[in-house]
Amino acid sequence: MARTKTRFVCQSCGAIHPRWVGHCDSCDGWNTIIEEALPEIVPLGGKRGAKSSQNGGSAIDFFALDGGSTVAPRQETGMNEFDRVAGGGLVEGSAILIGGDPGIGKSTLLLQVTAALAKKARCIYISGEEAIDQIRLRASRLEVSTEPVELATATNVRNILATLDVEDPPDVVVIDSIQTMYIDGLESAPGTVAQIRASAQELIRLAKRRGFALFLVGHVTKEGAIAGPRVLEHMVDTVLYFEGERGHQFRILRSVKNRFGATDEIGVFEMTDHGLAEVANPSALFLADRQGEVSGAAVFAGIEGSRPMLVEIQALVAPSSFATPRRAVVGWDSARLSMTLAVLEARCGLQFAGNDVYLNVAGGLRISEPAADLAVAAALISSLTGEPMPENMIVFGEIGLSGEIRPVGQADTRLKEAEKLGFEAALTPPKSQKSGRKKTTASLQVNEINNLRGLIGMFGNAKPEVKAVGQ
Ligand code: TYD
Ligand code: MG
């Protein structure tokens, strides 16, 4: 009898170990390793054991770099926010992974996308998680019940492959979610690395062969990785993350990998009673609830992907009752906050020790640009001194460790967006020599500073050794 071969696979990072251990060296996870049977997938229509390489493989062809290539045709969904993130529409035969926390709205988004497309393309929605009735209920809530999307519930990948591997395949297929899919020849349970990898591989191969766009929904674990296998990210053409804070209605679709378009592009949506609504002007929305001149707030002119976005950065510096003061950050990098505080203390003589520091990016947006440094510093000093920043001023710039303000990219785009939204002043780094920025703005008063001292000078109370207000 043939011995079943097994291996030990970490369910969190996909690393393979020779024997069972309690701790995965590769991702530092504990108790994440389980024994799995070696995947043995029978290729569709092929014979098991049909060897190709040693005995009788055929030679492959090579091509020159400059041959004329056809531009992949794109299918626009008509949802602008989605199309932009996808790089201008869906590409035939491409595989798109949509990751996100459970309940963030992945199924809602894909039902809306397929419904928007259904009139001009044949769309199939296969759910492994919800019953047909549940999906119909959602469709009626989204007011798309009359669209000709074809629904199915299935989890067996072989059945799905058999259905889709036909002469006249559909144009778009949604698999919701890849974690519920399984291949029956494989001994591992659904949701394990081996099953997810094998299911995705088979589905992607078919999508390429038959030329339909394939959406794979993937749930994200609490650590932030698409549950278990990061391997999926390598297999697909495009990886989109759907993110947002539960308490906020904003949802952001972010492309982190795209073989057919720019990465770091974002689309902004708002979750309403009737599904996801596109937000064409996010800056206006993120600034809508601004309180006027209050201390501890600064408006940051950021860039997300290819477009500018203004957001309010809020800071609170308050006397601490803890031996080790708290540093809490929502929507920004906590290491960068520590760095900014250190520079303000060491280079400007401001005192944050003995104070708790809280930092929040309003609206539930996550910012990763270093260009936000100066706005964060402005919000921190404003809270420390109790003096508000001018209400009509936007701020951007990166702070260096010696307290210098460094130029950042796309300054003109940021300034134009600020002007469009009625801001009157801007605090910016000096012109970068390379870009040679022109003063394109007529109604915006641009204050260029090259050192943090220029920022401190705006606050009358910000003398070295100032303590938090009320201390
Ligand atoms: P869902 O698409 O099921 O999330 P996922 O597939 O990512 O798990 O989204 C579910 C959430 O969205 C749920 O909490 C209810 C909310 N929702 C609305 O607020 N409005 C709507 O019109 C719909 C359909 C859902
Ligand atoms: Mg869902």
C-alpha cells in the first residue's frame, strides 16, 4: 500500500517544517503548525503520473523584448472608485484577491460590482458562506435584484471547475470566500494552507485558460495577513485590501499589488443603508466634521495613490497619571510618533515627558506617508501650548532627525487640492531643488520653512520647557 506522505505546514505563514514543532521559526507563531498530506492535484483532463520533463518534454520558445504586444482589454464596471483601484477596469483572465476583516463589506462590494457589470458581461457569484436567500436579501437591500447576476452556493472546487470549464465561459466569476473552498482529493480540511493554495491555483489556472476575471475573497486574520497563506498574494495578479474602522462609515479599497496598474491607489466608499456609495471627493468628507479653531488639530495635505486627500490630524497632550506615560496612535505609525516627539524634545526643547500623548487621524483613514510628520508636530505643539493652528492652513513635510524639514513629492498637487477646498495658507517644506516647484497657487499663501523652529515660531506659548496646559 502506498504510504501517504505528509508534511508540517505553518498555518500562519505557510513555512514547511520537517517535523512537528510548537513554534514556527519563520513567523514566530506558536501552535500554528499542523500535519498535512502532500498535495497531489490531478490536473484537469490530464493523467496522473504523466511525466513531462525528463522523458520527452518539448522545447520552450523565447521572444525579444520589443515585440508589439496587445494591450489587455479592460472591462469597466462603471463604479469609478473601483475602476481606478483596479487600474482602469477588469482585465480578462486576471485573478484579483480582495482581503479584509470579516464584516467590512467585501461581499457587498462584489455584489455591487457584479450587478453593475451584469448588463454588459456575464457575471457569476459563487458563495461558500451564505445561502441564496441571504444573498437575495442583500441584493434587494442594494436595489439590484433585477440585474442578471447568476448566483450559486458551492464549496467543492471540482464542481466549480467542471461548471466553468466550458466553451462559452462567463466573463466575471466571484468566489466568496477562498477559505471555504476545498478540493476533495486533498486530505487537509477546508481553510488550511494546502486547501486554500490548491483551490486558488486550480481556479486561477482555469481563469487564465478560459479568459474570465476571477475575484477571490479572502478573510484577514487578526494579525493582518490574509488568513494563513500569504502564498495567495504571489499567485494572483492583483491584491486589494478593503479596510476601514468598524465605527466609521468610510471604507477604503487599497491596491497593494497590481500587475495591470498602479499600486497604492485607493478608492473611498461610504457604507450606507443601501450598500456602498462612492465618495468622489474624500477631502470634503474627511474635513466635514471639523470644529473650527481648536487646539491640537492640524490639516494634513496627503497623497493617497495618485490623488490628494486632506485629513485632520488630532493630538491630545495631557498630564499623565501613569509612571510611564501613554503613547496611543490611531491611523498612523507609532514608531514615527515616537520619533517626532524625540525630535521636538531634543531639537526644540519642548517637554512631553510626564504627559500622555494621543494621536488620531480623523475619519478612520490610515496614513503611511512620512509627509505627515510636520502636521503631526503642529498638532502636538498646538495641543501642548493650547493654541490652535490657523483654521484655514494646511500642513505637509517630512521631519529629519536634526529638526530639518525635508521636501516631499507632489507638492503642487497637494497645494491645488487645498486651494480647491478653500484653504488660504500652507506650511510646507522648502522647494525641492529637483522638482523646481513653481508657485502655481494664487490664492494660497505658502509659507516655506526649512526647520522646526519655523513651526515653533507660530506658537507664542511654545517656549522650551512648556508643560501641558493645566499642569
Ligand atoms: P459584508 O459584505 O457581509 O461583509 P464581508 O463580506 O466583508 O464579511 O458586509 C456586512 C456589513 O455591512 C454588515 O455589518 C452590514 C453592513 N451593511 C450595511 O451597512 N448596508 C448595506 O446595505 C449592506 C448590504 C450591509
Ligand atoms: Mg462576506
